[in-house]
Amino acid sequence: MVDRTEPPEPARLVEIVETEPVDRVRDALTALAAAPPSVRKDAVQALGDLAGDAPSRFDGLAPAIASFLTDEERAIRLTTAKLFVAVAEAEPDAVLGAVDALGARLADEDEFYYVRARSAEALGYVALEHPDAVAAPDVLADLRVGLAFDEPEVTAKLAKALAFVALGDPDRLRHLVEHLGDHLDAESELVRYHVCTALVATGCEHPERLTDVRRALAARLDDPNPYVRGRAAEAFGTAGADVFEDYPTARLRALTDDEESFVTERGAFALAAERGRSGDRRSEESDLGTIASLRRTTDSVIEELTTADAVDDCPHCGAALPESGPPMCPQCGAPR
């Protein structure tokens, strides 16, 4: 049985989540809020570990867990936001009850920027399946404005969320195409990739909108990252020569000799669009230029882009820690 008033120890809380009914788990989480900071921190961390292994156990718990997004301890807020990312990636329905709380963290200009970034990432995963729940104008504005941040770890999460919004509903960003195009030359390759993906997704339903970012997309055909080059080519193929004036045929032809198949396939796709063979572009063998194709390939591309320089967040201050980095956080000095 669960003591409804005594804060549970971290191991016991995990056991409760794994075995007890939802109402009992909610009681335990309510009691946990009164525990000392060190206990709260360890307990939320333990829940975060469980979220990666058994995200379905968090169904119905989002409002109760969301209370820790406003904890006085920054590390607890960050760990809670990361917990929601893990759950939302696997079980987006289970995070619907925390959408407003995550949006509030994103909108709070005084909030630690890593908390805002992780909140945006969680909202993005929800948007893949439930765009209506996430893509309110104020949330989209917060995501777009946040792309002006200097910290690349933050802008990458915000751009990822915007891409996922577009993948969930291509209509949502059709009025923001020009604003997104301003970030196609971002220093972060992840930002460039996600912005390209958001634009291709929008172009699947509204190809005419891509004319506003034609020059910026053309510049990405020479991007040093192959996934950005490929997505930029896919944008041209998605919209087609009827939409774009001054179609970059020569540059697209050069991509068909690229070392990366991701690029060559999309270069050929765009060349077929230039020749007006829409039937070839959307053949049974290839569904490039569709939401289905974008959704199928995006996860593997993100993994490829992030694996080489794998990072985690310091649980104390949120600084990005490379996998091969020192045993102590260089920002706050805490052990990893």
C-alpha cells in the first residue's frame, strides 16, 4: 500500500509507478513535492531513467509530474523536462496533460535555457501526433523567436520542434516560411537540417510558399553537411520547376554525383521535377517529397548527426557534456 502523506524514497517511487494504480501514483507524486530537494532530485532522476525503459507507465501521470517543472531547484526542472522528452518520443499521448506546463516553461524568458530547450523538444514530439494540441500561435512564436539564441544546443531543439510541428501538420508553418528561411545559414548543422525539413514538409502542401526562400534553399545545395544538401534538393523537387523561377539545374545535376546516396537520390528527384515528370517524382519506388518519406527518414538522420558528437546534459546546471569529455562538468564543477 502507498502512504498517501509520506514522501516516497526514489526506489520506492519507481516501484509505485511500475505496480500501483494511477491514483495511488498521483498521491505519491503529491507527497514527493514536500520532500527535501535532494530526495526530489533523486526521485525525478529515477523517474527519468524509468521513462526511457517503460514510457507507457506514465500514461495519466503528466499533470502530476508537470508540477515539478516549476520546482525551485533548476536541476529538478531540467530533469523533469528531459523525462517528458523521453515519454513524448515513445508515447506522445501520455504527455498531452503537460502541454500547457511545457509551453509555460518555453515562454518563460527567465527560465534556464536548457529547460526551455527540453520543453520545446517534448512539445515537438507531441506535435508529430497531435499538432492541434501544440501549435498555438503563441507557442510557434516562442519557438521561432528562440531560434535567435546564441546557444547551439538550444536552437537545435527549437528547430527540431518546429520541424516536428510541420511534419504533424504542414499547414501550421505556412505563414512562417520566410522567418524560417532566415535560419537556413545557421552555424549549427542540426538547425540547418531541421529548418530544411520544416520547409520541405510545408512545401508538401503549400509548394508556392517556398518561392519566398528560393535563394536561401539554393545556397544549401552547397552545404557541407550531406543531409542538409539532400533536404534542400528535396525542397526543389517537392515544389517543382513550375513554382521556382531560375531552377538550379546545373547544381542539382552535380548532386547526382555526390558521395552520399541521401544526396544523389534527392538530386535526381529534383531533376525529374525540373523536367516536369511528376509521375516519375512520385513513383511507387520513391515517395520523396512526401510527409511519409520525411517522417520515415528524419529519426535516422538526427541520430547520425548527433552520434558523432554525442552529448548529455549536466544534471546540475544543464551544460552540454560531450561523451568523451572530462569527469567533471566544466561549467559548475559537479561530477558527471
